[in-house]
Amino acid sequence: MGIAASPFLNPTADTPSGVGRKLTADALSRRARQRRQIQGMIGVSYVVDAMILLIYAHAGTTSASVGPAFAVCGLISVTGYIALSESGFNERFKDHYLVVPQSIVSMIIMLAFTYAAPEVGAMFLCELFVVFAFSSLRSTPWQAAVVWTAMALGLAGLFLLTHKPISLPHTTFLERFATMAMFILTIGRCMYIGIFSSTLRESLYKSGLALKEANQRIEELAELDDLTGSFNRRRIMHLLDDEILRAQRIDAPCSIALIDLDWFKRINDTYGHPIGDEVLRTFAITVFANIRGVDRFGRYGGEEFLLVLPDTPGETATRMLERLRTIVADLDWSAFSSGLRVTISAGVASLGPNETADSFLARADRALYKAKARGRNRIASA
């Protein structure tokens, strides 16, 4: 039995392979072409083996009819399989290559010729290694067990229920040459399958890494605000919950700040939403450039942002926000539009004993309201 083309050895080559799934005409055509290529390889393998049998026949080891008969049987099985494939019969099954039926038919041919021509029986038995290696590449564990069981039963019947003297010809030079060629070709085919299997595993491993990276990127994008690149509300709230639990577990300080861009609606109305978007992006970039690696910054809603400050007591947090307020106010916002000026107000709160996220945020929100009530562009503490 020959070595199949690469699509057979790659179980991921045909993505839409489920039973009952609609396939496009191009997909069906590609699958049929792959099956033809596979059968072509198998047919060539039968012909090559038949040529080795002809060498044995020339050496007088076996009948001259064995080689042609072996090739005919193999090519009939290949032709029958191609006919089924072209009729679309294979598409009824999840494994449209019909690996198990093919393998069993090939084993029957090998065992039958071992029985009929035991003087060269070792050659057909060697081919069983290729058959099993070939079938195991795409088989499920259950299918592999079926093929192995069929092979075991066939060999048991051959060795235990018959008295055929199965031989490995090696008396004359020509016999030794044919036997050498048989071993070389058999081992070569098994090695090719093994090498391709290794390549496939490496390819699947790389595909798995790429998929993992893609999924990680998707998760990151799902956690980020599209406009500012900061965490979205769902993610920043999750991080806040985690930080509250951590701080309470190790009795560490924790502070938060609710930050609001002053008169942002007026900026949108006066300068337009594109300028407003640039203001939000620039503000987020400024924050990222002036916070620590452990701090967490996310868009809480609209022009309001939440800054989580782990291991930071209230006074330190207030100083950090005052510094950030000054930096934002001193930026040259007129680069976006003449006369544009942007300031922020923030409410800072420190985590209390056994405090929940809701009450923590509520205190920060009240402090923010206090900062706005005092004229904006200022920081207030809860």
C-alpha cells in the first residue's frame, strides 16, 4: 500500500469535514482531487511491489504470475475506490477517505498473497507495516483499534490455522537483491510516514501557538476601550474587585480615583466630535505615561475614567492625581484647535475595612462631585 499525499496525512487540511455539513463545489472538487492523488500513490506502490515480485520470478523463487496478479488486485481496489469517490459516495462519511475500509482491503490482499505465495510471503507481511502506519495517521483511536484487531486476526489465522512455510528469499544473488530492495522500499515508506507525521505535529504545534496568541489578542481587544486603549468598564471593574480582595487579604492600602474631563460636552459641541475623540485619546496617553506599572486605568463611561492605585494610601493618591491634573492642564491643547483648553477633576477615595466595590466607588463619586462643585480643575478626597 502506498503513502498518501499530504492532505491525507493532515487531518486539518479539510476544515469542513463534518457529516451533513454543506460544502461548496470548490471544496468538494478539492477533496475529490486529493482522494485521486492518494489513490495514484497507492497504485504506484502496488506496481513497484509487483516489479520486485517479477525480480523474484526471474530468480525462480515464485511464479511469474504472482507479480501481475498482485498489481491487478491492487489496481482493482484503487479503481473501485476512485469510482466510489467520483460518485460522491465518500461524502456521506465524516472520514471521507474511508481509511478503515481501505486498510482492511489492503490487509486482505497482503494476507491472501502471503497464503497463495508463501515463498515470498515475507514481502507481503512487511507491507502490513506500511498499511498500519498509513491508516493510523488519520484514524481515531477506535478506528486504529479496529484495524489492528483485523490485522491480528488475519495473522493469527495465517500462522496458527495454516502450515504455509512463509519464506524470506535470500539464497541467490538475485533473490538477495530483490529482498534488499523490498526492505529498502518498505523502510523508506515507513520513514516517510514517520517524518511527515513529525512535520505534521510540528505544524499543528505552531498552529496551536498561533491560535493561542490570536485568542489572547482577541481577549485583550475584548477588554480594551476601542477609542482610548484603556480597559473597558467591565474589565476595570473586574480588576477593581481583584485589587480589593488582595488589599483586604494582606491588609494593604488601596486607593481609587474617578476622573472626569471638565466640560467635555461643551468641547464636543464647540469643536466637534472628532476633536473630542482626540482629546480622549490624548488624555489616556498622558495618563499611561504618568502612572506606575501596577496601576490600572480604564474608561468608566463617556468622559469619566477610573484609576486603581494598589498599595497607595489616600494622601499619596491625592498627590499623584494633583500632579496628573497639572500635567493635563499644561498640555498644548490648542494644537488640536485654536482656543481649546482641557482640564480634569477627580475624586479620590481610600479603601476602608471590609468595604465593597460599590461603596468604594460611591465615595469616590461623591468626592468627584465635590471637586466639580468647587469649580472643577481640582482634586477632592473622600
